Amino acid sequence: MSSNTSFSNKSSTINNSADFQTSLDIWIYFSPVLLVVGAFGNTASIFILTRRSFRKSTCMFYLTMLSVADLMVLYTGLLRFWIRSAFSVDIRTLSIWSCKIHAFLVYFAMDFSSWVLMTVTLDRFVLVCFPFKAHLFSTMKKAPYVVLILVLVLISVNSHFFATVTIKNSSCTYENEITMKVWPWVDLIVCNLIPFLVMLVCSIMISRKVLQTNKRVAAQNTPSVPEESVIPSNDSRRILKTSSITIMLLIIIFSFFLLTLPLVVFKISLPYWIQVVTNSELQMLELVRTIFSMLQYTNHVIHFFCCLSGRRFRREVRGITCCYGN
């Protein structure tokens, strides 16, 4: 469930505290910054990644889907928090169906973002480590079907929200405490652990392969090696491109883990704390929850800037800038 739900029964006791006011200010003033920057960055990524020079790349197709997922997360999750904090209107409590549908959409979008990122890494792993088998997985004809399968699987995983959440005490929350304690663990596994472990292993294998290839190229291009054995410039450019994309993916992967894990761990721990904490401790938890939530939403804003670490992406951005500048 959303990160604030578990506070609903005690929230009235902290509404006037300094920590609560700080949390409210963060939601009111920092959320619009993330919404605007995220809208610009993800829209720009979609525009650039769908240009002709990228259309044949499965990696760029998946990164386009990642930007779409990030926009979904920001404008279902973060927008709701901003509206609630700034205008005291919670779209989840408008009706029982708005509670169920919105909870489903937020978690589906977050899972979709994580799993698309995992798919990008798997795609790159196959292309780098098994180039002769890449046609079995990494083709533009198969990429839309891979995304469709992800969508269907994640709809199934998150469809429980239509049965397990309801409105209690003017708050959208779980119907029972068992679900409140179990689901955060499922969310941790589905949204964080599975994608991160897959991405970590694939990234290590990709990095190892790239380093081995770079060492071999460096050895073959030394003056002591006969000129005939020097790898052609086209192969060198391909290696540089692979290294660039690998660095870009590693930056995205580790930013994902560092920015999303704190809130997931917090939500897992909260049901065990909430019944025994004092009011002063609850004030602190409210502020911590807000900070961790902002970190999570920041993860869905920065992918455009992570993509700028890739040479091809930067070159395309410069080309567009120069074109419109003239």
C-alpha cells in the first residue's frame, strides 16, 4: 500500500508537529519540481529514443518503455501526494473504486518500471555475452511481445488490490493486518530484489566481457603486433559503443537500488512499529517516510540524465540542439 497509509490511525496526533509540517512542506514544494523535471526528462527521452537512429535498437526500445513507466509512476503516485498535501484532497478516498484502482495503478507502474529496466539489462547481456544467439531474444519483432508479457504478469501480481484494499476511517488502506504485513515483503521481492539481483549478475557479466574484449583489443593494437592483426576501426567503434551503454546501464541500475530500497525497507518495518511508537517517534517516522518517498520518486526522474552518460544519446541530444539552435 502507499507509504502513508499505516499512519492513518494516528495522523491526527501529529498534524501540528514540526516534523509533520516539514514533511508537508517537502510534499508541497519539492513535488512540483520532480513532476516538472520528470515530465521534461522522460518526454525528452521518449522523443530522442524514438528517432530513426535508435529505432532498430531493442535496448533503446526498452528504455523508451522505461520512460513511459516513469511518467506513469510520477503522475499516479507523486501527483496524488502533491494534490493531497497542497489542497487537502485525496483522490484515493473519493470512492472505494478510486482507492482500489489508484493503488493498483501505482504499484503496477512501479513494478513495470523495475522489470523493464531488468529487461534492458538482460537484452544487453545477451547481445554482449552471446552475440550469436541474440536473434533468439534481442530483436525488434520480439521486443513488443516481451513488454506485453511483462504487462500481463504484473497485472496479475497486482490485481489483488481490487480485493484487499478498502476505505477505513476516511483512509484507503488494507482490509486486514495480515495483508499489511505480507504485501510489503512481496513488493520488496517483486519490485526490488528480483530485478536488482538479475541486473547485478548481468551487469557483472557484461562488464567482465567488455573488459576482456578491451584488453584483447589493446594487446592487438600494440606496436609489437603485426599490422595485419590489428582489429579494424569498425570493431573498435562497436566495443566503445558497448562500453558506453554498459556504463549507462550500471549508473541506472545502482541509482535504482540506492533510491528505492530505503522506502521498501521502511514499509516492511512500519507495521511492526506503528502500534508501539510514541507520538514523538511517530513525528520522526512521518518525516523519514517523506524523505524516503522523495528518494523513490527521484529515481523515476533521473533516467534522462543517466542516459546522458551514453555517447550515442549525448550525440543525438547535441544534434537536436544544434538543429533547433540554427
